[in-house]
Amino acid sequence: MLNSVAGRDSDAGFWEWERDREGPFRWTRPRFALAAPAAPGPGRFVCLELASPLQGNSLTVQAGGKRSHLHLLQGWQVVDLRLTDATSVEFEVGLAFQAPDDTRALGLMIREVTFHDDPELHEIRRRRHANALLNSAEFAEGREQLASFPTHLRITMSKRCNIANEKPCVYCSWDWAKRMERGSPTFTPKFLSDMGQFMDLALAVNDCSYGEPPLEASFGEVVNMATQAGRTFEFTSNGQTLSKKKRDLLLGRPARVHVSVDAATAAGYNRYRDHRFELVVKNLRALCSERAAFGGLPEVFVSFIVMRSNRGEISDFLRLMKDVGVDRVTFRTLYVEDRLDTRRLVHHGWQFDYDAECLDADELSPIGEACLAEGLANDMAVSIEWDEFARNSGPAHDGTPICSEPWKTAYLLDRGIMPCCYGREAMIPWQDIDESQLESSLHAAFNSQPMVELRRDLSQGRLGKYCDRAQGCPIVKQMAKRPATQTSPPSRNRRRA
Ligand code: SF4
């Protein structure tokens, strides 16, 4: 941890500890230094989890009489440096940062520093960072064909669910998903490994199954693979399947478990799902308590889909989750265009009307503000998904494409190859993929004509045809609100493949 190395007299150039949404960090000065642990030898490395607030930044590293230069991404990233024979390492940040109303001379934000002796670990982190830099440059240029691999990988490791096998949750497009999955491969550890650089170079892996990952016999193996070299693995569970045996596979892993709850009481939960609310709360409490001895990992997030029938439960839900000990509550919304076979039904004696449950943007806006305020009042981190997606992946108004998803994320799902999470149709079906040459076939699909055309539209400041059919997408909604004459500027450096 940073506080074990950067708080010593021998380390210099750090400001005091601060905290952001993800945890503690320290600002460096534009020049800073770290002392390597005693008894240095060849093959020593240092790994830094750092963030640059500025685009186009770099770091000059002086260690053991050798000087090297490293380009940085904007935002948080992991860099791993070789320190052969060095007893100390000095850093100089290319672009110093001046924060508004802050007189300090700032360099980078650093959350964690770890020294290690593992050349394989160093090599995989070095390759991931180099690929991320190339991917970021290709996105900024609006490249239609990519030499890089996307930095985020979405997979589907499960096709079955303990709830849906009895009766799907009211808002789940279960039957549609199962039709879409027909003929798709099973995402075994071998299949994931055959994805090659899609898996190796991803900075984060997320599961997007219409299913329950912990039900799969290979769950532990996939968790190990997806969290390799400190990478984050995220998946969603209904929480009922997080038994002691499955929780043990997650302890100490850099995983993020999302548990969908959507209700503050057993009766509320039964309206949408089933009678096992107490089991979900019990499993969550156990996981939050057990992870304390494992560095607080995995992270535990719960989600609450805000609907007309449960919006009055938000305060109670936040209080309950504070008591359970989760890290964050994510508020989500129903997708307007979802592919439900039955939009009105009676579920455990309660009438559910999907369309009547959907809240429009004008209704969601004050609800989002109230959720944030309630989160503050309850000392609970809160995220508003319908705002954050557009903020993170949407138009930056700096000449880059208006959506980053088709560059930065590979949706290799059992429902097909998709360009984003709002897609309901496969851009490329699995029938077009040669599974005997999985990595190259997937890369060809990622650069195929439909993807190229979508990237062209987005880089020229307009939505693609695919987007027009994704009415649940926050970016599509945001673009629909703009005056007809307003377009985003085309990408910088219009260099094409
Ligand atoms: S629908 Fe279009 S704008 Fe929305 S996330 Fe997908 S590719 Fe991006």
C-alpha cells in the first residue's frame, strides 16, 4: 500500500492523504521520489496505481542511472516499471496540474505503490498499458479500424438462473435472451483463454449474463482468470446463490459483485422476484463481514431499479444497505424498449405493468438528486447509472467521437457480438465467427463493415443506424434533446484506417 512506502522519510514529493469516491490517494508534486526496499537485486519492479488529470501527460523515470520515459493515459491506470539495481527511483511529471482554488504544485494522484519481483507480472501489465495507450489514441483519432484491442471486455459465463428457472423476475427479458443465445458457444475457461488478447489485454472484465455466474462449476476458475495480474472482474448476481462456498472463491480477489435487490422489504422483493429476500440480505451481510480479513475484497455493490412502485422505498433501502455494510448503491432505471414477451402480468398475486413502471427523464432527474442527497445523509456512496453512462462514455465535446463504446469495449456475449450494452440485436452473430481461430476471427468481427460504419458515424458527431434502434441508451436520449441544427465537431486528426 502507498502508506507503507510513501509515508517514510526516504520518500519525497507527496502531499497529504485525501479521499475520492474510490478510496484514499495522495497527490504528488511535479517531482517525487520513492525508495526501493532494502537489498535490491536484478529483476525488481515497482507497480503504481496512479491517475493523471490531464490528457497527453508523461512520466520521466530515473532509476539506477537509467532514464526512461512513459506516456500516460488520462485518468486512473496501473503502470509497472523495471528498477534494476536501483535503491531509489525519481519521477518527473510531464504536465504539472493546477487545480482551481488550489495553490499547491500538483503532479499525479497515487493510490497504491507495490514493489515486486515477478517479471511475468511486469510484462502483462506493461502490455496492457501499451495497448490501452494505443486504444486511447485510436479513439481520439476516430479510427474506423483498430489495431488495438478494447480495454474493457464483456462476457457471458452463465445461461441459467435459479429464479428464472422457476419464474423470471417481472422485468427480465428472459425468453428473448434465451432465444438470442441459441447456437452460441459456452464460455468455458478454455473458450475465454482462446479469446487471446481480448482476454489478456483487457484492463477490466465484466460478466453480462442473463444467468447466475456463481451457479457455474467453473466460477472459481473464471474469477481467477478474470482477476489475473490485479485486474478487476465485475459480475451481477441475484445474491441468492452467494453461498459460503462461492463467497470463499471471491475473498481477497479484486472483484466487484453487483447484487440486484430493488426493494427494502421482503414483501417488496416478492412483487418483483420471489420470497428469498432474507437469504439475499443474509448472504450480503456474510460477504461484507468475511471480506474484512481479506483487505476488504471483493467490493460489494447493490443495485436498485427505480420504478413507479418502489420509488418510495429509496430511503429505507439506503439505511438497510448501510447496516449490511455494502460499498455502494447503484440506482438504475428500466429500459423503455426492452424485449419483454409479456409486459403486463400477475406475479405472486401482484399486478405488474412494465410500461406504467417506467419513469421518464423529467421524473428521473429529481429522483437522482434525491438519491444522492439521501446517500450523503446516510454516509453511503451512491451512483446514478442513467447519468453516469452518458458522462463516462458520451460526448466529451472535445472533437472525440460522441460515444466511446465501439472503441473501448468488446461485447462478446452469448447473444452475439454487440457494439454496446444498449444493443438488442447482434452486430455480428456467432455463426460468422470461426471458433477454431477465435482471437483473429473476433478481431476481424470487431473491424467488420457494420462496426466500421458505426465508428464513422460516431466520429463524425452523429448516431449510427444501430443507435437509432437503442432508445434506452442515455447518449441517444441526450442527443435527441439537442436542437436539430446542433452537431458535434468531427474528430481531431481525421486520420482513417
Ligand atoms: S446505442 Fe450508440 S450511442 Fe448508445 S452506447 Fe450504443 S453505440 Fe453508443
